[in-house]
Amino acid sequence: MSGGTSNGTQQSNHGGNVILRAGSSLAGLGGSLALSSGVGASTSSGVLTIETANAGSTGTSGLVTIRSGNASLGDSGDLSLTTGSAGTSGSAGAIRVEVYLIELFIFIRFGSNSLRR
């Protein structure tokens, strides 16, 4: 599945969008959306990549936003970034955050304790 290609030569000629959206509900829970790579029955699972394309010669690369929704009453959704557990002869996967050419401020909260860098 992909959006349409723009063959126009003007900056106002945009490529087509692709929107994946689960269903809505008036009374029950809204539909869920899951993206998952395929299993390798006797080898590695597939890769799941979420990224924006590189910028053109005069533009900026696209924004990536991962967020939970707001709540009118009750809690908003959690954001969980978790690696899978390792087998007996392996080690758990790493979580990497890379930032280029800007100052980085990290605030990590573990229960009632906080770590600031």
C-alpha cells in the first residue's frame, strides 16, 4: 500500500497520503491498530521500521510523532518502549536514542525516584 506519486514540478504538488486508522465506537472501546513484522519459524523475525524519508535539496526531513491520546476523565495512555527478552545464549536488545547537533535534556522517572542528566 502506498500513496500516489506526484509528477508535478511545483513545490505545491505533493505525494499522496496513506492513513491507517482503526474504527470508532460510540459506547465501547475504539478499534486497535497493530503493526507487526513476520515471524521466522526457524530464524529471525522480520524488521519493523518507522521512519520519514530524507529531505530534498532544500527541505527538512519529516516529523515523527509517537503519542498517546488525551483523556477527558481518567488517565491518558502509557507510552511503552520495550525490547524482547533474550534466549539462554543471547542478550536483550538495546534501546538507543540518538540526537544530532542539538543539546539533549533527559528526564527519566523510576517510580518515586528521578534521574536527571
